[in-house]
Amino acid sequence: MSLAIIVPVLNEAATLAARLQALAPLRARGAELLVVDGGSTDGTPAIARALSDRVLQAPRGRAAQLNAGAAATRAEVLLFLHADTQLPADADRRMHQALQRGHRWGRFDVRIDGDHALLPMVAWFMNQRSRLSGIATGDQAVFVQRRLFESVGGFAALPLMEDIDLSRRLKAIEAPACLSERVSTSGRRWDQHGFWRTVLLMWRLRAAHALGRDAHALALRYGYRPRAPAAVAVLAKAPVAGLAKTRLIPLLGAAGAARAQRGFALQTLATARAASTGELSLWCAPDAAHRFFRALAVRHGVAALSQPAGDIGQRMAAAMQHHFARAPHTPLLIVGTDCPVLTPSHLQQAADALQDHDAVLIPAEDGGYVLIGLRRPVPEVFTEVPWSTAQVLERTRERLRGCGASWQELPTLWDVDEPADWLRWQAAAPRAVP
């Protein structure tokens, strides 16, 4: 089975070259190596480009980076490897043997390299606890078949304990393969912050996580700066020939336009998942009963809701009202599926903007907007707007000013609506939409 090794990195220039060079034997045997950078400022991407198959950019955060790497490969088996962890030389063969025995996911035992004499004891307890509980940590190099990974929705949008959360969902389906071969991981946290202090902190964090404490608060205690949270509502039309992307029919035909709509919807969902800013919902037209939306709900674990009748403003307002009734303190990003150049970083930047503003907009070249985000309900922005005209953005600005809302605008993007847009998109990324 084909194998992809996915390594999330952030400012790892000091040690990354040696770690990636150690993976050369696995690459020589056919493994694909993807390095996913979360915004390094120390030259990490340049080092990675010389020693990997691909270097990707994703919003900072291990869950977002790992999801982005998984979305970028079609390998049948995914191995999630921390940048400070080294695999045994025959790791690919050991995984293959486990998969041949019928396992669909698993992890290795771990050894911790560091100065303190009790680090081997910590590693022993980690390995034994994992065997008894069926829960793996990222330090143990988790591997999983792609289909199983996708069936549980990938990594959840958590700033900490994303490995524990994934393990629990995988364990609910089947127990992991616990391989006795050891990976070695850095003990720098224990060395830098004190052995007993680090052990106690990790015990407390795991206990708090088990009790359901907020992951963002736990991340702050651990020393992470968590990503700004924001739920994402995706408004999508069913890929029905003759009804989807009708302005592309003269160029692509009715069936081709429907396939384009399907591809754009899938890409937008993948983008939202990779951003990992928060809960994802899919607002469906004509309704959530269409088989395409039912399949997405099952495959991706995304909540599928029917769009109400009315213009686009009324439909966005319904998504806004539904969200803030359930989560009044969590910002909301609303996007359509017409902008294939929208990236996870755009969504993360929009979520960041809502930390200091009531609203955020990503303008579109045609005078509308690609994304609107709200920190609180602002129903005024969805009324008295001439939808599907070049005045949408300016009227939205007027409505924001009129209700005293502050907002930020991010760089302008463009939608694929007309045949010329499609040709532009194909020239930029000719194989991005299946």
C-alpha cells in the first residue's frame, strides 16, 4: 500500500535537515514525504524543499497542518510524524506487516532522548498506558489507512490533544496495532522546563481534557498560542445538471457544469477542514436530502442543513441566526463554493480579524464578497442589499457603518462564475477540480 509521511513544522531549522535525511531510506522505497509549514520565520521551508517531496503551507496548528497534508496526498496509508521524532529504519515494513495482519491503524513504542535519567521510565509508562487504553499520542508516530482517517473526519479543530481525540474516535471502530519497535522523540520540553514540572503539567492536562475542559484554555497552560476560533458555514448547491453553475453551461455543458459544482463544493469543504478554526456546517440547496449532501455528511461528519427559501441574504441570515442561537460567543465565517482560490490561510486570517472587529470581509473582484465573518449577530448586513450586482460590497459597507459595526477587509479574491473565470482557473490550477 502506498505510504505518505506527513510532518508538521514550525521554526524547526536547527534540527530539521537531520530528521528529514533520516527518512531517505523510506523515500527510496516509495514513501512520499510531505512537510507542512505553519508559518516559519527561520528558513524551515527552504530546508524542507531540498529534502522532501513537497512543502505545503497551512494555518499554524498541528491539527490544521496534518489535515492539510492528508488532503494533499492520495496515498493509501498516512503516517503522522512530529518534526522532533525519528522513525526506525524499517518503519514502513513494520507498518505493512501490521496492515497485512488486518489492522487499519496503529502506532510505535516511543523512546525519549534527553538528559534526565528518568526519561526512560516516562517512555515506559507512555507505552504501557497506550497498550492498556488503546490511545496513542503523536510522539508515537500514528499511522492510519486513508479511508479510515477520512471516515472519522480527520483531526478535530483542537489546539491541543488532537492526537488523543483522533485516537478515541479510531479506537471506537477498532483497536490499534501497538508496535514494539521504537521511535525516538526529543525530550527538550522536559530538559528546558524541568522534569517533574513537565510530568505534573502533562498529567493535569490529560485529566482536564478527559473531564471535558476547554481545549483552548488547556493549550494556553501548555504554552501554545491557540488559533483564533470561528465556526464555518458553507453554502452549497447540489450538483444537478441544468441547475448548477448555469453560466458555465455554454462552455462545459450541463453535465460538465454540474461536475464543476461538485468539485468546488468538495474543495471548499476540504479548505474549511484544513483551516481547523472550528465547527463546520454545510447549508444545502435545494435541501439536505440530496444524495450528494447525504454522502458528505456521512463521509466528513459535517452537519448538513437545508437552506431556507429566499434570496442569498435571507439564506445567510438563517445560517447566522442558527449559529449564534447555539454558540453566542463563537464567531462565524460564511462562505460559498464559487471561490476555488480560497485557502485555509484566508479562513484563519478572517478568524483572527474577528478577535478585534465585529465583521470581516474578503471582497470579490466582481463587486461582491467571497466571505463574510461576524463576531456577533449583525442582521442588517443581509437586508436591503442588491444581491448579484456589482453594488453588493459597497452596500454591505454602508450597512455595517449604519449599525456602528467595526470591520476589516482582507485582500480581494475572485469567483468562478463565467466561462472566462473558468478558463482563468484552469490556467492557474488545471487539475484542481475533478
